[in-house]
Amino acid sequence: MTAQDILGNIAIIKGEGRSRAEKLKQADRLLKIPSVRTVLEKIGNVKGRLRTINVRFVAGEKNLIAKHRENSCMFKFDVSSCYFSQRLSNERKEIALKVRKKDKVLVMFAGVGVYPIVIWKIKKPVRIVGIEIGRDCCKYFKENLKLNKISSEEIEIIQGDVKKKMPKEKFDAVVMARPNLKESFLKQGLSVCKKNSKIFYYGFCNVNEKKKMTEDLKIEADKLKRKIKILRVVKAGDIAPYKFRYRVEIKVLK
Ligand SMILES: C[S@@+](CC[C@H](N)C(=O)[O-])C[C@H]1O[C@@H](n2cnc3c(N)ncnc32)[C@H](O)[C@@H]1O
């Protein structure tokens, strides 16, 4: 996290290693921004399968529900129970621009529906499905469809584990907005791909491990008796010093 994250009405500041007076001073400054009503501090890092953060109240209104605008879409979510990174806003737009109108799109690890909704608003492809395990995320995903005047036919939500609840149909584009965890979930991603499907896979590694990451994906695909071609690897965000989020664009050959 940089100095602060501003998610519409909620600002989240760095908590650890700072005095109460220091945090209150920053909160005072933030509460002068017209949209900001609440200042919370983040304790520790993003954690667990749901990729949530621990937050503590600092100043303003006591509230955990953010209302945040991104890419001309509105998102509502609980900052303590749902993952959200506003730093991915440009990335989401780029993906939406890469999807074609005629595509059936699956977003794995859909969170509160940010990728599906931004893709829908920008491209309106023939079909979008989002799959997400978090109960709270799915609750807000549903609410966010309403907030953005999108019907459940236009974007279908599947609540569940990608290991158990993957759709049976095939998709032209699969966005794997993966959590930064060990498992690649490539097996699940490939299970809904046909020849020429595209996968937008997110991987996390050091600069010098980039080649290994893509080689490992090819080996894994081989083991699954599938064939993939790595089209492009693009930096899509910072994780830590020398560690990045990479978008790996994959074409499924078999
Ligand atoms: C890094 S977040 C991405 C969320 C969202 N796509 C976004 O960009 O804001 C990863 C999401 O994957 C979900 N998740 C983790 N493991 C999962 C699984 N096995 N099946 C389905 N969803 C999972 C988490 O709950 C979390 O919301």
C-alpha cells in the first residue's frame, strides 16, 4: 500500500509502525477530501484464500462499506471481507478492450464483480460468467449488478470454489484474476477452454523468475495433455520490491 488507498467514501491508511498522533493527522487531511467520510487503518497484509485485510477505525464515520467509482461503474463492498484493488482499474479496462463482442467470457476469482462489470460496460460481449468463492463478495457482486443496471442474464454469478463449480460450457476468453497463492488453477482454467480460447492469467513473481513462471505453465499444460502458447507477458502491478503481478496472455492450441 502507498500512503493511502481512497475507495470513494473510505480512506485506508498504513497502520503499523506509526503513532496515533501521526495517523490522526493524516486522517484529518483525508477527511477534507469531499468524498471521504471514514478513515481506517490497515493492519498486516492481504491474507488467506479470500485475500482480505484487517482494518481498524481511525476517524470519521464508523463504516466498512465502500462506495467506489471505477471505469464509469459503481462498486459497493465491505472493505474488511472483500478484496478490492483500485490500482487494477487500468488493467481491467485493458482486458475489457481486448475482449471481443462475440466472446463468451468467464472471470474466475471474480470478487465483487469488478472485472465482469467493467468488461460488460465497455464491450458488452455475448455472455459473461463470474465465479467467486466468497459469500460476502457474491452478495456485493449481485448488488453491484443492480447498481450498474445489469441483469443476471447479462452477467451470471456462480458462488463456489473453482475446483468444484466450474461451468460445463466452453469460453472464448477466461480471465484468471488469481489470488497470490501457490496453486496455478490452470487445470480449472483450461477445462473451459477450446482451441483458440484465450486466457488472461495473473502470476506473481520476481523479475528474474518470469521465464520460469511461463515455462512452468507450459509444462503443466503438457501434463494435462493440452497445448498452450504464451503470447505476451505484461507487468500489471507491483507486489513488493522486485516482485510484480504479471498478466500472462495465453492462446490455447489444443
Ligand atoms: C485477488 S482477488 C481478485 C478479486 C477480483 N477479481 C478483483 O480484481 O477485485 C481473488 C479472489 O478469488 C477468490 N477465490 C480464492 N480462491 C478461490 C477459489 N478456489 N474459487 C473461487 N474463488 C476463489 C477470493 O475470494 C478473492 O475474491
